[in-house]
Amino acid sequence: MKTRKIPMRQCLGCGEVKPKREMIRVVKSKDGEISLDLTGKKSGRGAYICHSLDCFTQARKKRRFEKSFSCMISSDIYEEMERELKDE
């Protein structure tokens, strides 16, 4: 039986490469809205982080989300994503 290829993604915070299913996807939609995609099915440009709050703060501090999405992100959006991560 043929083994399936497991898609790997790199974390924006720590830089570790992990299976896609173990990561959280952050999405920028065509409208420019940025949000967490816990299902992994939303359409738009995606970037991945670990389930760790440390990785999120590290990526925010180094502006890696802004570089990945090529736009400025307000602190309100960061705070909302941080709240969603804590609730998960």
C-alpha cells in the first residue's frame, strides 16, 4: 500500500517545520480581513503558527505576519487573534 505524503508547514514564530494538521492557519481574505482559521478551510492567503502563544508573540514582534501578507496589521486584530488562541 502506498503511503500518503504529509504536507509540512513552517511556523512563523519559531521556524520549526511541522505537519500541517498540527498548526494554526492565519488567513488574509480577498477583502483584506485577517483572522485565525482553526478549520483550515477558509479561502485566502495563509500563514501558519504553532499552537503556542509564545510563537504568536514572537511572530508579532518580528512582524512576520505583515511580511507574509504584505500589509499593515492593526493592534486590534492582533489582540483579537491572541484572545482566540487563549480560548482554544
